[in-house]
Amino acid sequence: MKLSVIIPTLNESQYIARTVNSVREHVILGEAYEIIVVDSGSTDGTTEIVRKLKVILVKEDPIFTGRATILNRGASFATGDVLLFLDADTIPPIGYDEEIRHAIFDMGATGGAFEFALEGKGFGLRLVEIINRIRYRISKNFYGDQGIFVTAAVFREIGGYPKRRIFEAFEFCNLMKKFGRLRLIRKAMKTSPRRFIEGGVYRVLLNDIKLWFLNLIGQDVDCYADDYWSENINRSDSMTIFENRSSIGK
């Protein structure tokens, strides 16, 4: 199995080196893999850090047209037969490559994702984990911070991530299901809790639940994209970038 790990970035200088290093250190199969970082206009030195990490760096047009566009752009450079989409502040578990190989080549899955988990301590963060795990067990669809993986052949057949402004991962899972089963790997991807801590754990959680429910019942949630990202994109440097863009999506 050749695994292509695709990581989108926007002002991720604080996290990207740790994530890339964990991708390298947590493999156990020793098989071929590649890391592709797609940057969408960072201004905090992220790209300079990425160049030193000796991975494939793709620089996307700073006029950001949605997270799906960035993910698809990265996938267009991938040469692996399996793709793993990983957030820049997310750490894969040890042996993630073996788990993916087993899910696809032994269990016959089209793709899947890992359990959601947040770094840090506190009741609020554990509550977020519990509710999110209930959400994707109800919907049978996964989210970007769970490390979604898929065979390259199915990804191409689908046509990549749909160009939605938010919940593109949710809809992508719906499309994957048409080609076979999805598998949930019971090892956790650990994600930074920054957006919950900076925005207020319960406030961010309630807003996420509202959007998830509206999307689940078929409401158009793209109209909430600007508000969602003004609250959740990296604060400080990234806020300036957001304000200069006409649209943004996840």
C-alpha cells in the first residue's frame, strides 16, 4: 500500500511540524507513503516551516474558494493508492497506516475514519468528544478532524470533495457509501481543542450541534459558512485573512 497523506494549512506554524513528524513517526508498516501539504495563503511562516520538513508543498491561490478545493488540489498531486486527509493540528495514532491497510485490504472497506478525540483535560472537552461520537454514529458520516481515508480509485470516481462551503466531509462520506462500506477505526485522531477553548467550549459545541442538525434534516447550511469561519478559523493572523476573502468553506 502506498499512502498519500494530504494536509491543508492556513497559518499553522504552531502545529504543522508536530503533525508532519507524527505522521512519519507513527507508521509501523514501513511501506511507501508521501506527505502533501496544501497551503492557502499563510502569512505566519507556515510555508517556510513546511519547506524544511521536506514534504511536497503545494501553494494554492490565496483567494480561498473553500476547504474542498484545497483538499482536492492536494489529492491531484497524490500518487498513492490510498488517500488520508489530515487536519494540520491533528495527531494520528501509532500504527494508523496498518489500521487503514487492514480496513481497506482485509475488511474490504471503501474508506473510513478514526475516532474523534481532543487533546487536553476538562469535563467540557470530554463532553464534546461524547456528543461528536454520538453524532457520527447516528449519521454514519465522518468529519474532517477524524482523518478521513479513501482509496484513490474511489476518490477519482466520486470526483473529489463536493464544493460545499461547510460540511463537505459529511457529503463526501455520503458519496463514498455508494461505492462500498465505510469503516470506523476505534483508535483516536487527537485534535487540538483550540477552537473550543478560544470560542468557549459550550458556545462552540451548541453552535456545532445546531448546524449539524440543520444539515442532517436537509437544510441548506452553506449560508452559515461565513459566520462559522469567522468564529472558528485561527484567530489573530487568520482573522485578517478571513476578512479579505469573499468566501470560505469547510
